[in-house]
Amino acid sequence: MRRFTAKNRVVMGLTAASFAAALTLGGGVPAQAAGGEVVVFQVDALPLKHYPNPQGCTNLSTALHHVLINQTDRPVKVYNLPNCIGVPLATVQPDTGAHADTFLSFSA
């Protein structure tokens, strides 16, 4: 039978307190989706692409994208490479738009 000494109780108490703090504080603040939507114009005669409440990096399906309209509550960065790699072509503020020759991804 195991005996609980004062040392064991202190170690168990510190372990429980550390575990409770980790659960409460977490590993950081999770990313939250931007409220609103990003709208992308590709070329004439194609419908607009709507991306409601974007979060993180969004890859676009083709390289035909020319205009991005930011209708979210946060800045959106536009990249000419997939996976939001490299330096952004532009940072589009809320309620504004940006034109680029082509872009392949954006992050919100």
C-alpha cells in the first residue's frame, strides 16, 4: 500500500495545478475567421467567387483572378503564389478592393 507523504501531496498538487492551468490557458489563441466575405472577380462572363468568413490561407482554383474585394472586418493579404507563400502583392483593407494581374491565394 502506497503512503501519501507531505512531499507526495505537494508534487500531486503542483501537477494538478499545472494541468488545470494548461487547460485554462491553452496553447495559444486559435485563429478566428474574419467576419464577412471576400469576393473574387476572375474574368468577364464567369460568376463572382464568394468566400464567406475566410480563415487562414485560401488557395484559388485557377490563375485567372484579377480583382479581390474585401468585405470582411480584417485586412486580407493577396499572394501571387499558392499557399500564401512569399511577400504579399497587396494588403486589402476592409471595404476596399485590389487589382492584380494574377494572384493564386489570399489570407485573412
